[in-house]
Amino acid sequence: MRKLIGMHYSPWSQKARWALDHHGVAYEWVEHMPVLGEALLRLRARRWTGRVSAPLLLEDDGRVIADSWEIARHAEGIGGGAPLFPAEHLDEIARWNERGQAAGEAGRVLVTGNIAADSAALRAALPPCLPRAVRGAMAPVARLGVALLRRKYGASAETRAAAEEKLAAALDPLRDALADGRRYLCGGAFSYADVAMAVAL
């Protein structure tokens, strides 16, 4: 059975899941553990150099589909239900997806910065399999994991103020677009644009 490797709290993984579920595409969810699971993720992706990231969709025929946009497009090609990518709105949907990407990247800067500065959040970020008795002592490991994630995605190079500005720039167009009371962003019907921005929020 196809497998979707992702992180339950990741907006990119959520977008992939939403599209697969919308189109009724069956899959097995596999939770990825950042840092500890990097080698296994690279093995599954069959990618030995460069950056590898979740979500990844592993098809039964051996294909590996990376990136939430590509997974959603694939789901539309093999599943049922109303289209999330109607051809006449594809460019507009892509623009909303870019805004959602920018919002997610800014959010990652803000969230990882907050976690790094909060000992309780660091303990909560540890793998759930660790016993409660050792979680406090493992805070330095969690701090290292957050630092590695921030470096992997360039989050450590961006200031909090810059991330907040980037987030506002991504979300202001959403507020403006919905000011007229519409329910959907493109063409009066639910599309991947709505998925991208709902997940960003």
C-alpha cells in the first residue's frame, strides 16, 4: 500500500493529506521524526545528496513523489472527487500556494524560535517514546534538534521581525480577497488555493 511520510504538525504534510483524503486516495501514514529519522527518509527518497524533506509519497510501483504540491497533483490524477486544480484557475491557485509556502516558512522561523527559548516546549518536542523521567535531561538534545532543523531550512538566518513581515505579506492578500464575503478563493469552488491558505492559518 502507498505510504505518506510526514509530520503531523507540518503544514506541508497537512496539505498532502488533505489532497489525498479529498480525492479518496488510500494511503498508510508514516510519522517522520526529524533529525533521528533523516537517514531513513533519505533512504526512502533514494536521494543521497542535497536536502530531503517530508512529505514524501511512496507509491507501490516504487515511485517517490516529493513536495505537497506534487503529491496533491498526483492525487488528483489517480483519485476521484471534484478537482482541486481546475485548469482555468491554475495560475491563480499557484499564486495562493506560493503565499501559503511563504506563510509556512515564516511560521517555521517563529515556532522553532519559540521552542528553542522554552524548556517546556523543548521537552514536548522530544520523541513521544522517551520516558517522562528522562525528558528533562534530554532538553539539550531537543535544543540541538531544533537548531539542526532551523539550519536545514534556513530558519536560523531569518530574524523574527523579518518572519513576521513575511507572514503579514502572505496573509494580507487573503484578508483582502475574503473581504467581499466569498467562501472560496478561486472560481467559487473549493480548490487547492483554499487548502494552502487554510493550512497557513
